[in-house]
Amino acid sequence: METSSLKEQAIYYRKKGYSYNMIRGKIGVNKSTLSNWLAKIPFSPNKELIKRIGLAKLKSASFKHRQKINEIEEMRILAKKELGQMTKRDLWFLGIGLYLGEGSKAYEQTRFSNSNPEMIKIAIKWFREICKLKDENFSPAIHCYPDNDIEDTLNYWSKVTGIHKKQFAPIYIDRRTNKLTVKKKTLPYGTMHLCIRSYGKKEFGRRLHRRIMGWIKSSLDQI
């Protein structure tokens, strides 16, 4: 268990019948993160949990949990039908929206930052397919905290991005003491910063940033 990721540990304990509070006590990850990780994991309470909260209360909680899972799945199926097949233009606008929220607007530097792996995957797809970037143009930088496992974090983001670890910039560790009580365990893999390098190609330097800013302004002007 010591060498497995926090998410793998959370899944392990959930399958063993532990509640979110019990899992949080074991691995220190907040409940909102556990909820995202474990929403689809089948749950059957173990004896320790039954003893803690009583069978009657547990049956009620289990019923509500099943209701929640069923409704989430129902809404996902409905949403998929409503959305339909995503086109390249849809991806273009999705990326514009993400960059508007989490991309760098200053200093004419193209950079996207987020702690959510799904957001990073979408950003990479957008940069590759819409902005026509190659793997060599990515210079991933990890911003993490003293409680993060450095090697585990590097392996995690390398797998998420599909970019070799050798291409990553040196990891920045935020050691400010006033940050520790807020950030500890809330970001198990820190934050990923996708920094874009032009390597001599003007279309991937300031021109790319100006182009993205133009897409954003043109989109906002039409709303």
C-alpha cells in the first residue's frame, strides 16, 4: 500500500467497505476529492462501519447513495445524447473557454495551469489539434507542496500528459508556511503548468499568444 497512489489507496479502502470519513482519516484526502474518485465504485459497508453508525442509519445512507449513483448515470446518458458528436469547431471553442479561465493572459506567454487531469488532457488535445503544437513545444512544470511525493507526482503527470519525464522543468515546491494548512492533501499531485515554447518558430511564440487572445476577444464580442 505504501507505494500505491492516493487514488489507488482510496479505491482499495472503498471496496473494503470504508466510508469517506474513514478513508479520509487513513490517507488524508478531502471528501470532495474522494467523491470525484469514488463516485462509480461499488460500495458495501464493512462490519466496522455498521458498528459505528448502526444498521438502520446505514440502510438509509446506502439507499441514498444508490439513488445518487443511479441519477448521476441517468443524467450522464441524457447529457451524452443532448451533446451529440463533438466536432473540431466544438473543441476549438471548448479550448477557448478553458484558456479564458485558466490560461495566462499576461506577458504574451502561452501557459495553461490546472490541478485537474481531465482539464490538462483537454488543453493538450486543444494545443495539438487546434494550435498545431508538437510534443517538443510543451515544457510541463509541476507546482507542488512539501507533503507531495515528488517521484509519484512526476510519474503521475507524465502519464496524464503523455510527455516524457525528461522534458519536464524542475519541480517547484511551495514551502510557504502560511500555505500548508490550506493546501495539505487537497492537491495530492500539485498543479500542472503547461508552458509552451516556440523553439524559434514565430507561430508558436508571441504570435500564438496574440492569436489565442484574439480568439477570446472575438468570442466575447459576439456574446
